[in-house]
Amino acid sequence: MTEFILRLPAVKARTGLSRSTIYSRISSGTFVAPIKIGPHSVGWLESEVETWIELQVAASRPLAEVQR
């Protein structure tokens, strides 16, 4: 499986979160941490961001809706 690295604009677009919210949640441990991809750049593993999104959806749905 090919793993893609997402830069901040792509992470913002996929999650709907702002830059400051993303970094705040990273600090609090409620969002996936980025990986260093260069001396002054970071990125996020696409699979980790997608898993985070799936967990947010599952947590926001009542159990009855999930079982349908």
C-alpha cells in the first residue's frame, strides 16, 4: 500500500479544522501528530488523518445509527 503525506492545506481541507485548532489538538493529544519531512516542514500520514476522521464520525453517531 502506498502511503501519502498530506501537507497542512490538505489536512485543513479534509478535516474542516483551522491551523490553530489542528495544532491545539496536537498539543492536547486529540489529533494525530505530524511527521518531519524536511528541516522546516512537516506532513501528516494520510491513513492516520483518515482514521482520525472515521473515529470522529463514529463518536458523533448514536449507537442505533451505527447499527443500521
